[in-house]
Amino acid sequence: MTIDWIAKLRHLLQTVAFCLTVSALQVAFNPERSYGIPVTYSLAIGSITWLLIDFGRHFVPSSRETGWPQGAAGLMLPLVGIVTGYVGGTLVGDAVWGFSSWSEQARPRLVGSVLVTLLAGVIANFYFYSVNRGRYFERRMSEAQARATEARLKLLESQLEPHMLFNTLANLRVLIGMDPPRAQAMLDRLIAFLRSTLDASRTATLPLASEFDRLADYLALMAVRMGPRLQVALDLPDELRQLPMPPLLLQPLVENSIKHGLEPKVAGGRIEVTARRDGTRLRLSVRDTGVGLGAASVEGTRFGLQQVRDRLAALHGDAASLTLQAAPDADGGTLAEVMLPLATEPGA
């Protein structure tokens, strides 16, 4: 039996607050009485009732939805708890104040006291039942949302992988007609790349170093086709190598840089992929020295960029972002930056 002591403490404090409210109402309807007397009885009765019901429910069949007793036990445990709590709490109050609630003089108040206790006990039990039922459905909703997010991510990844493959096969088709030996070398690279990519895509997260390894494989594949027109620089600091990453997050950004930035440029250019810690966030940059945003086909880049934005939103909400802008230095080209929170693991 596992007991959530934080929840127990929360229930006790709520019970105390309820008892103080009940005693305050009693004084409001009977102002000549001292507040100390009803509050003593109320706290004693409420505390004993809470102790019996909240701990007793762990020893009887309970509803999975609410964590509270069900069936016959659902009726008997609260009833036994309220009756026992009333008797025990009254005896405690009598001992404190030197009264006898069972004496002939006190009998006129006994019926009212019993009715107040029954009414307060029913209200308190219904409150705790409703609260626990609401928390159960909140947990179920959170679990359903998590499963929906996971399914959405899998869908996005399943859409992304064929997109990458089709782009690569289109490049291979062009090269077959121009240079068969290079096309064969590119095909060998493609087989190795797809094998490693398939292994990586079967997990929800992978180390950032593995993501950079996949990019290195892909860029080596593209270098077969582009030759010296493609220069590559990958910069990953050692302290960031083991950070968890969703697979293929940077892949579409690198593809866009080559297809819409470097390939249309006769002289080719350079592509740089870097990772940096930026306060509490991780900054991932893909920069090329290609033709730039003004000359690139924005329509052609939309699919890959939207896939990245959708995956970031599903993983981190507003805490992550993707920006695309003109490179800020004289070399020109385009800079794409992904910002991720460092404190939260993707998919967590």
C-alpha cells in the first residue's frame, strides 16, 4: 500500500478549513456562545472523521476513477467514519471543556449537533469525492493529450522521411544521366545513409551527436553530386553532444539550404551547422552562403519548414521556435535558427 502523504496533508488542511467554517456558522446562528467551544468540537470531530475515512479507504475496494470506496463500502465507510468521529470528537471536546454532551441538560442540543455533523460529513465527503474524480479525469485527459502528441509526431516523421528520400532520389536521377560513376558512388552513400537514418528514426529522441552524424552522412551524399561546389562545416561542442534531440529535426533545414540556396548558385558555397548554449536554451543554426531568401523559391521550402515548426510546437509549445532570415554578414545567404529549451527533454 502506497500512501501519498502530500495528498493526506492537503486533505487534512482542507478538513481543518471546513471545520473552522462550520464552527463560525454555528456561532453566527448562536452569537451568545463562545467561538472556542464549537471550534474545539468541530476540529475534534472533523479530524477523527477525516482520519478514519481517508486512511480507511486504503483497506476497502476503491474506485479507480476516484480512489474512494465503492459499492457497500462506499456507503458504510463514510457512515462509520462520521458516527465514530462524532462520538470520539465529542468526547475529546467534553474532556477539554469539562462538559458532558450526553447529560440530560445537554440533550436539547444533541439532536441539532448530530444533524450538523451528518450534514457537514456528507458535504465534506461529496467534496472530496468530486475533487478526486475531477483529478482522475484530468490525469486521463493529460495522458490522452500525450498520446495524441506522440501520434502527431510519428505522423510528422513518417511524412518527413519520404520527403527526404524523394529529394535524394531526384538528385540521383539527374546524376545518372550526367556522370554514372558518381551516380554509383552516390547510390552507395544513399544505402548507408538510409540504413543509419532508419535506425535513428525508430526512437523518440537521440543524442545531438547522432543528429550531427546523420547530417554528416547526408552532406557527404550531396558532396558526391555537387563536388567542390559544396563546402561543409559542422560545429558541435563536446558539452552538448549528449543532449537529447528528436530525430531528423535539422534534416529539412539542411535540405532547404542545399536545394534552394547552394544548388542554384553556379559557384556553390558553404553550409555551416552549429550548436550553442544560449542561456537556458539550445540554439541550432543552419547557415548557407547561397543565393539568399530573395532569390530562393519560398514555395519550395514551405513543406520542410512547416514540418519543423509543427514538431517543435508539439514537443515544446511556445518554448521552442524556428526563424528564417538573411545571413547577417557580407557572405550573404540564409540563416535558419532553432531554439529549444535545455531544461526539458524532447518528448518528455
